[in-house]
Amino acid sequence: MTTEPQRSRAVFSTEDFGLMKEAVANYVKQIADDPRSSKFSNLYHRLGRLG
């Protein structure tokens, strides 16, 4: 008897990605003068491709 590995389950829903994208967009506005803002801006765009 062989057992197949269990199928992995998604951690986030499509709606979750939209919520995270909105939160990151607001945070980017708050830290606009911070050098890290470009990293969060990139994250925002990656989330957009996922959700």
C-alpha cells in the first residue's frame, strides 16, 4: 500500500492578498521619506500580481 503525500493548502486567500496590498499601500505613504519605502513599494507590486 503506497500513500501519496498530502496536497498542500493555500495559506492566504485571494481576498487576503487584496487586504495586504491595501495595508502595504497605506504604509508606503506613511514612510515615503524612508529609504525602505522602495522595498515596500516592490512588495505592493508583487502582491498585485498574486491577488
